[in-house]
Amino acid sequence: MKTEWGKMVAGELYDAADEYLLEQRERARILLLQFNRSVDEQRKLRRYIHQNLFGSVGPDLVIEPPFHCDYGTNIHIGNRVFFNFNCVVLDPAEVHIGDDVLFGPGVQIYTATHPMERDLRQRGLEAARPIGIGSGVWVGGGAIICPGVRIGEGSVIGAGSVVTRDVPAQVFAAGNPCRVIQPLETGTEDGGVRGR
């Protein structure tokens, strides 16, 4: 018989009030409390928290506090990733983020979802679908990435967009719901994505 954690990461309906899940969310909250109170000069503390919070994390991760997530352990982050202020990642399912990805302020990434059936919601059941964000992606401020979405390498998501379906590689996509506006040139002029 699967645990509630096992059901959660498998994308099945699970009980979010399960004791183990509550403990894991509390563990994340304690680490996030330390992180969100830290200052730029506390780089070693921040790196320690990143390594203990996330499932995997590459070098040169920069997160501007405050940052919030459910568990952290389901988040896998590549090299040279930047999160601006006030980003939220709801991670009952896995979130995979490639290298050289930029997130504007207030970006929200939701793997969590709820059943459409009212009686299942009232019983406290939830579900989750994984999200993948390819290398070289830039997500504009205030964008929302919905459960199950994949964003292809090098794409740009316009500020305030609501991404409800997959976005192919090397396109600019924007709107609510987010849709492809135009293709982008391949390659990078500066040798990589840096800065804010």
C-alpha cells in the first residue's frame, strides 16, 4: 500500500493532512524562515539552506528573499538560476529547472491541483502534476505556471502570463492563457543568461 507521499509524487489523489506530509512541510518552513531572514552577506548560510531544502541544486543559485515552497525536496535546480523577490513554488510534484533560468519577481509555479469533484475536495484530497522548465528560459514577473506544464529551452514567458499548456523551445509566449507570439533567434549574444 502506497504512503500518502508515494501517492503525491506519483500524481495520484492524496491526503494533504497526512502526518508525514505535515512534518515535511514544517521542515521546509523552518529552513525558509532562516533563509527569508538572511541578508546578502550570509552567502554560506544561504548555500547551506539551498543544499538542505532542495532535492538538487547547481552552483551559482541566487534567490532574492522572500521565497516560499511546500517541501523543497521535489525542486531540482540547474546551474546559474536566478529567482527575483516573492517567488512561490508549490512542489508536491517534481519541478525540474534547467541551467541559466531567470524568474522575475512574483513568479508562481504550481504543481498542486485539486479534484473537480466537490466531494473529493471536501475530503481534503489533492493531486499534483510535475513541471519542467528548460535551460535558458526567462519567466517574466508575475507569471503563473500551472500544473503539468513544460517550457522548452530558450523560451521567454511574458510578465503576467498564465501558462496553462506546454510552450515549445525558442519562442516568446505571453497572455492569459499564455500562447506563442513569435519564434526567437537561437543562441545568446552575451554567452549566457546573467543578471536580473
